[in-house]
Amino acid sequence: MSYAAQFHNNVTAEQQYQGLLGLVFFSTLSTVPCCVFLLINGTMLFTLRSKPVFRETSRYVFLFNLLFADTVLLAQSQVLYLLAASRIRMTYPVCGVLALFANLTTVISPLTLVVMSLERYVAVCYPLRHATIMTIRNTGVAIVVVWAFSLLNVLTRVFLLLEYPFEDLESLQMTDICSVMAMLIGPSSDHYDKAFTGFLFVSSSLSIISSYTGVMVAARSASTDKASARKALNTLLLHLVQLGLSLSSTIYNPILKVLSKIVTRIVFVRITNFLYVCTIIFPRCLSSLIYGLRDQTIRPVLLYHMCCRLKLSVVPAKAEE
């Protein structure tokens, strides 16, 4: 059995120690904010499809793709969490499909942030060519490339899983709870996961930092719109923070491995729930909160839908450059 399987067996033992009351309490602590964030994200997604300006502007189309991936991942993570808390075990094929689907949506978020950063770079450094480069057709192609790259990562993981000798097992029924970590059942899968995560974080960070540097250099040029450049710099910094948060889920399991060895059972269970909310749930709602309240074009429409279409004394402002 892999260390991941042994580790998740320990987690199951910790959850059994809580009892029914503790199980309901901690499940509620994660389910309530998850449902609230799903509502916010769903409203944001509806908002981004409600007006032509959102459907025909590249950055809003990219934002829709980012929010869609985060929302799907948030819902799936909560389902897996509740199944684990209820100590429901699956077969390897079923868990493998869920884990691979989670890997697909996890990769889409940082890649979309990279594309959004490049769009801001083009908007500031090549303003006259921005309209011809960032067309709706090119935006769609960029999104297809993002999904294709994410799908390639999933297919690679499938091939690595097929190398594992499942025929030697007595049963395909899992002995531990289902999670992405539990499906790293071979050394090849574990090494690939670490290498790919590191590559994704470094390459995405370098892309956003390079875009920020390019915009900062362009901002010093006399021919550049200072206000537009300043807004772009703030947006790129925001993307960098979002990138760190979107990949924060990668530190969830390593932290739990360390804590399981040094803290008591009850403390471990409480920390597990706290980290789950902070590293899994909260980052998936951050994008909608940031853009929904920061963007002067989205804000009034979002508030309109959040307030159940009550009439608000807010006039949509001109979109930020």
C-alpha cells in the first residue's frame, strides 16, 4: 500500500474518533461556506453571460472560463470531502475518474490566469493591435489550448495509473477514502505529480512576472496611457496572488502529513477542517469577489442579480481598460 493510502486510512481513523456529533459539526463548517461561495460563483457566471459586453470582451470570456473551472472544482472537492467524512469507500475506477476530473479543473485555473495576464500585456504594450489580436475567435482558441493542455496532463496520469498492477489486488474496492492523493498509488504517479505541479507553478509565475515587467517598462514610456498602465499593473499583481491561492491546494496534503505525526487526534481533525476551508474553498471564490466588486462594469450588474433583480440606484460605469 502506498504512503498516500496509509495516510488516508489514518485520516479515516481520526474522523471515526470524532463521533457522529463531531462529524456533523465539522461537515457543516465546510458545507455552509461552500454553498455560499457556490451561490456567489453561480451568480457571477450568470452575470458574465447576461450582457453582450461580457460575452464579446476577451477578458470577461477568460474570467468566465476561470470561474467555471473554479466552481466545478469547488463543488467536486466538497462532494469528495463529504464522502470522506462519511467514510464511504469507492472502487478504484470510480475514484480514478473523480480524481482525474479534479486534476483537469485544477490546471485550468493557473493557465487561464497566464492567458489573462498576457491579454493585459497586449492591451498596454500594443494598444493599437489589441483589438485585432484579442478577437473573440482568438480568445476561443486560447481557451481551447488551455483545456487541451489540461486534458493532456490527465491522459498522462491515466497512462501512469494503468502501469499499476491492479490485477494483483484481491478486489478493486479501495481500502481508504477517495481523494486525488489516494490515486497517487505508484512511484511514477507520485514523481510526475510533484514535477508537473512544480513546472506549472514556476512557468505560470514567470509568465505573469514577465508580463508585469513588460507593462512596468511600458508605463515609463511617454506614449503610454499612465492610467491604463497603472490599472494593468494592479491587475497583474492580482493575478499573481490568485495564482498562489489557486495552487495553494497542492500544499494541503503535505501539511497534513506533517501534522498527523506531531499533534493529537482532535487537534488534527480541527486543523484539517480549517486548512480545507482556507486552501480549497476560499481560493475558489476569490476570483468572483475580486472581479465582481473591483470591476466597474461587472459590479452594478452583479449587485443587481445578487439582490434578486431589485432596482438599484447604480449606473453601470465604463469598463476598465
